[in-house]
Amino acid sequence: MNPLELVRARAGTPFTVRFDGREIEALPGRTVAAVLWSAGVTAWRTTRDGGRPRGVFCGIGVCFDCLVTVDGRPNQRACLVPAEPGADIRTQEGTGHDE
Amino acid sequence: MVVVGAGMVGAACALYAARAGLDVILVDRGPVAGGTTGAGEGNLLVSDKEPGPELHLALLSARLWGELAQELGTAVEYEPKGGLVVASTPDGLTALARLAAGQRAAGVRTVPVDASELRSLEPHLAPGLAGGVLYPQDAQVMPTLAAAHLARASGARLETGRTVTRVLRGADGAVRGVRTDRGDLLAPAVVNAAGTWGGEVAALAGVPLPVLPRRGFVLVTEPLPRRVRHKVYAADYVADVASDSAALQTSPVVEGTAAGPVLIGASRERVGFDRSFSLPVVRALAAGATRLFPFLDDVRVMRTYLGFRPYLPDHLPALGPDPRVPGLFHACGHEGAGIGLATGSGQLIAQALTGGTPELDLTPFRPDRFAEEATA
Amino acid sequence: MSERRPVLAVIGAGPAGLAATLAAAARGVRVTLIDSGTQAGGQFYRQPAPGLGARRPQALHHQWRTWERLRTGLDTRLADGRVTHLTDHHVCWVERDSSVEGEPVRDDPAAPGFTVHALLGPEQRESVAIRAHGVLLATGAYEKVLPFPGWTLPGVVTAGGAQALLKGGLTLPGRTAVVAGTGPLLLPVATGLAAAGARVVALVESAGPRDFVRRSRSLAGAPDKLAEGAGYAARLLRHRVSVKARHTVLEAHGVERLESVTVAALGPDGRPRPGTALRLPCDTLAVGHGLLPHTDLADGLGCRLDGPAVRVDDEQRTDVPGVWAAGESTGVGGAALSLAEGHLAGRSAAARLHGTAPDPARRTRAARTRTRLRAFSEGLAGAFAPPAHWAELVTDETVVCRCEEVTAGAVREAVGSLGAGDLRTVKLLTRAGMGWCQGRMCESGVAGVAGCAATPARRLPARPVPLGMLAAPTDDPPPAR
């Protein structure tokens, strides 16, 4: 059993996004967080001080732990932003802004 | 002695008095830095003072902050980053240069910066500005940390969450201590360091002191790498500070912090203790800041907060013994400059308390200087 | 459609907001329903993304018939133009103004109009302004999570977060999960994850049966709710989820991500019983300790709060004229209570915006439901509780403020040697709560570690707003008619 089977999903045509340069398959409608989770990726940010890995925590846009850089724009909440075909998703380090 | 008010000024009074050999009790109805100190940016500025008694106090304070930084600098996030005042028009620059000349005569270090040099000091500054003046003596601390560390370093007995309800006076009229909601604290000297609430404390001793709140908002951005190096503000800020108007005034003041966020001020309005959020003020601050630093357009504001500067009608603090009440001293009404002026104020109060001659003439700061107006 | 109908802005399209929308629209009010979601439903009825083509979304839901009724009602009102639904609108503040044209609140001429400012879309770089004669806040709640060593590891998620990604994205964070903490949310999360194919090795709940027996009187007032609980028990058994009552998580382990958790039984004093620690390998820990109301917009409007929640009267009115609140923002109590409150709020708003009073005789049923469910939720809130001494388990090295990476040790030092005795001073001295989330995630944890009350901080704007948008608003609104 998996969640798609449980709700008898007939998903639209998959597409690919890039995460840190490698291609990942995505289903239409999923957020960046859901796409990364489905690919087994659980961390896509490192913290400012400790350089520690972080990913989704609250899942509803409140905690800002899942910040990620999408198409060059830092500090996007992966749990809110839908994945678009060809999106360039990159692990965000620190503030996400260039020094 | 009893110091009423555990903000920045009260903590500095406690520190210098303790170092002068006095036993100090620091009492506050709230926590440490719970009033205006906790709502401030922590500016230690000489640049925004016109020549006169306040500038003398600022220069003394800057020197003392530098000394304190030797022992507490890291703990209080002391940063001698310098201030950069910019003018957008040639006329503005002329006025700024005139102000700087007067300040220089009073002992302030000033460095004229022409238009072409501005961006080497602040690479992200907007193009097209007429020029500016760099003030290397301007610095910054994290105000709550500063108040807490100075209070601790003083060794004073800290009584937070304790409300002073009366200033006790003997038959001869002299101060005997304070009554609080949890018992009396007896001492031959009481220092009113209650900031914006200094008028209330003065009234508890039976004397008027017309301290009024002047509200200010601060915007805090998302954390950024260090893009704003100095405290940067527009030349009109000095005029706003000196203004007597009750109406809203805003002039952009922008600075980076060690922790990452950029702080944006400054607004001034006299609306009593109104804590409600004002979208027009916030919009005006955002507009001013993005004019100075266009890159801020895409930067997000995470938080806004407000505080109440303790305003006295002539913009000078009340500092020194109150001739109307023997044993009562005041150190309040520093408006938006209390963090910076705290060290000098503490030092002067300690000198007055121990019977020495204060190193600055306290006459311009006399607490009873408003008496005639109050009765008129 | 009459041009003279008053406009009510309902913020939030969960159960409370939808019930309010339908009640108000049925009584001659035009409703602008403003919500951050891409579809109506809120957290409780969060729908799978349409692109995923779910043909049986109800497999992940409870009380589906209620949802169908709300959905049908909304569709009808959208079709007849009484309701406008603005999706992906993230409200950052609500402004009171006096420039709204049209019908004033007649029985209170002092009541001002309102402008709702919202950021658009997932990018949130532009804003719009929506004008209304009244505002109804149905902003819901977010999850409270108390810190423990290892809680910042990837793979540790909030219980609600795991559920949101499951319901909305039809995805699981891993294969082997532990669900832990306290509160009624843990049951649907554990059964939901299990039904969707995760191996849920344990449900770790710090409350125990005795906590419920002690509150049996208030709980007995809602037998349907108890039956719902029994249904969960059967499902947990079917999915072979080991239920560990009066247990707590001591630590989450892992280097770059979660690898296992240690749990232990709680003794009568609320501390872990020595010798009961048990290590459970897992790649997901879904953890939660209850919910906290979203009150930022209400606070910004000057509405009075009662503790963490917006204070309302019998009609769900706040103390600011023209502003109503319903659902979790007025106190956490579940979807059924939110529906009752939303209904009452919508009725009141419709009546008041037309200058009349709601008919008390006609609102007794919803009001009775509200009374009964409030008592029930108070009973639940008392029964479900984190371990009495949870803060002792937070080691000094543990990061308590996730955004600013402030450790428990730093918080303790602020209290112990710098004299901080309240949450605001702790925050100012340590930066705990000053980051992106503005303390929403750490406020309870920091307060607990500091040993002071969790007084809610003022958080405005309610969402981060680009300075350029503030400086040059793109949202000059057309006047409401």
C-alpha cells in the first residue's frame, strides 16, 4: 500500500525537476517538499550558525524550517511552493543570500 | 541608594555608583530592560547631536562605552561600526557639512565623504546621493544585553517585578527610601531612572517632571549577510530628532546587526502610550529605507515593534540632584538616545552622589528647569 | 445581486470559515472568503492537489459527509455570486479604516470599515487589498511542539505536518514511523500513516487512561466523540500499532537524519521510570503536543485575547466592533466545535451588518452544541498533557529555538545569571523566538525551559512582507460597493 493507491489516484503526467543538479521525478500538484520526500530527500537546507541539515517540520508554512532556493530565489517554503516542470531546486545554505 | 528603573540608564547608574563604593538596590516593576531599552536599536551616537550640552554628554558617554567594551564588549555585542550620514541634495549636503563643522569644533571626529566615495563605504547604497559625513565614533550595542550585563557587573541587588508606590521622605523633606508593593527599601538617596515613566516616579516624590512618550516603530528584516556596514541615515534625521512637533515624522535610519537582520527606523510621533500598530508609519519607514538601499525591495520584514522614547520639551535629559527634594536624583528623559547617553549619565550621577564635582556642568540638565512652565 | 448588500471578509476556509461563509451568505451578506490554501478545506479537510487525480480522497479523512455538505454549499454560493473565494491569499494584516462605502454597521455607527491586505500566491511578492464592512477571523491553529534532544533532525516532523503532506501531497516522509507526544491529533495521524502504507511501530502518548477517568464527566457529554476514539483504537490494533500510553520520547538519534528514537515509561511523578528506556529504529518521528490558536490578525486589530486565544462573546463577536472570530483561533476544540462556532458567527455577522440582532431562539441548537463541545474539549485539554517535568529532559546542548539555533543552556543562563523572569526578556537576551517563525515553534518550549509563562508575543505582520511591497503598495483597492 502507498498513499496514491489508498486514494486510487490517477495522477497527471510526471515531469522532472532538478535537485542540486540531479533529476528527480515529480507528480503534478505536489509541493517541492512532497516531491523531495517522495524521492527520499529529507534535508535541503543548512542552518546559519551550526550548518545543520533541515527539511520539513510543520508542513503548513508556519515554521520556515523547509526554506529552499528555487530557480535562484532563496527562502522559499518548500511545503507551500508547487514544483514546476524543470524547476531548479537547490539546497539553501545559511541566509540563502550571497555573502 | 535605590535606583528606580532597570533599563539601560538605571543599570549604568547602578554600575558607576557601585564602582564609586555605594551599596545599590536596582528596583523595577517589570523585568530588566522591559521598557524603552528593550524596544531600542542600541545606538551609541555622537553624529545626531547638535553642538551643545547633549553633545558633551554623548562624547563623555562614547569614551566610557569604549572603556566598558574592554571588559564587556562581546557580551553586549559592542560594535564600533561608525555612522554614515548621507545627503540626497547639494543643499542638504551643505547643511550637513555646516553641522559637522560645529560638531568637529566640539571634539567630534568627522570625515567628509564625497559622492564618489559613498559606495566604497556602503556598496549597496543608492546611486545619485550628493555626499555624506562619516562619524567613526558612532557605535552600537544590543541594548537588552547591555542593560542586563551592566546590572550584573554592578553587583547591585536586583529587585525586578517590584513596584515603587511612594518615595519616602523624612520630616526634613529629605528622601529616606521608597515604598514598594512588597515592603520598604530604605536609603538616603533615590535615583529616578524610570525613563518614559520618569514623570510618574517624580510625582511619587511630589515634584513635577514633564516626561512624555514619543512613539517610534522599528522594522526587522530577515537575516542577511552583512550588506549594511555602518549605521546609515539621511541628514533630515537630525532635524526630526530636534523637532518639537507632535505629528508623525519619519526619516530613514538603516543598519545591519551582528545577528543578521537589518533594523529600519525611525519614526517619531506623540500619541501617548498608544500601542496599536500603524500601517502608514510602517509604509513610510519601508519607503525611506528602500530609497537609501534599493536591494531592500526584495528583502522581507519579519517583525515590527514599537517603543516610547522619554521626551522632555527641550530634548535634554533630566540629570542630577533635584533641588526640590534633598536626596532625589534624576537620570531620565533621554528621548531616543538613552542607550548611548547611559554611561555618561551613570558616571555623572555617581559623581554627584559621592559629593564630587561632576566632570560636566549639570546646569543644562537641571530637573527643576521646567518648574516655571509647569506652574505657568 | 443587490449592490447594497454588506460585504463580510471571512479569513480562513477551514470548517469554521466555511460554516460562517454559508451562514452569512444565506442571510443576505456578500462574503469574500480569503484563504492561504489552493483549495478550500483548511487543515482538517485538506484536499489532495487536483493534479494527483485522487478518486477516493475520503480514505484519508473523517467526517467526509460534513465536508461534502460544506463543499456543495460553497459551490452553490460561488455559482450564485454570493461568495467570492480567493485562494492562495496570505493575509498579513487587517487594517481598520473609515473609507468603506456602502452599508455601515447600522446599530453601531462607530464601527469602521476594514481593509484586508494579502500576499498573493506561493511567491508572495505582490499584494492585494480587499475591503469589507465586517471581518470574520477563522484563522485556525498551528501545532505546538515541545523540544527534546534530537528534535531538529530531518525526519522529525510535526504530527500535523506529516498529515498535511499525506493529505495534500499523497506522500510519506519515510517507511517506518513513530508517532509521539500528546493530544487527540496523534490518533488520526497514526492511523492515517498506517493506512497509507507506513509501518507505524508505536504511538507514544504521555497521557494515560487515568487522566481520562478523572475527567469522565465533561468527556461523557460527547458520546459521539468517545465512539470516534474507540474507532481509532480498533484501527490501531488492525495496523498493529503498539500503543504506549504514559510514555514519552527521551531523544531522537541520528547524524544527518533520524535513525531511531528512545522512549520511556513515565512514573507517577511524571518523570521517566528508570530502566524502561527502549530504542525504536525509525526514519520518521511525527510529534505534537497540542495546538495553538493563530491570533496575529486579531491582535493587530486590537482584539482582546484570553490567554492564547481570541476572546469572543456569545455571538462570537470580538471586542472590536465589526470583527468576529470562530474556530480554533478562539480556543482549540476540534472541527465539530469550529463548525458550530462558525455558524453562530456567520449568523451574527449577517444580522449585525444588516443592523439587526440575530434571533436568539433560532440559534439555540448550534449554541447548545457549542456549549457541550467546549466542555468536552476542556476535558480533553486537561487529560492530554505533556509529561509534568518534560523540561528536565531538555539537555543544555539541545537547540530550543530552531530558527536562531538558541540552546536550552543559553536560555537557562539568561534566567539564572542575567535575571530574566519572563518570556520577552529571555527572547531579547538570547534571540530565542526572533527568527523566521517569530517564535511560533519555540514559544512554549522556551517558556517551559525558562520556567516562565508562555505569554504570546505580538507578531506583525502576520507573514513576512517584502519591503518593496510595503513601500510601494501594489494593492490600491477599488472601493467596495
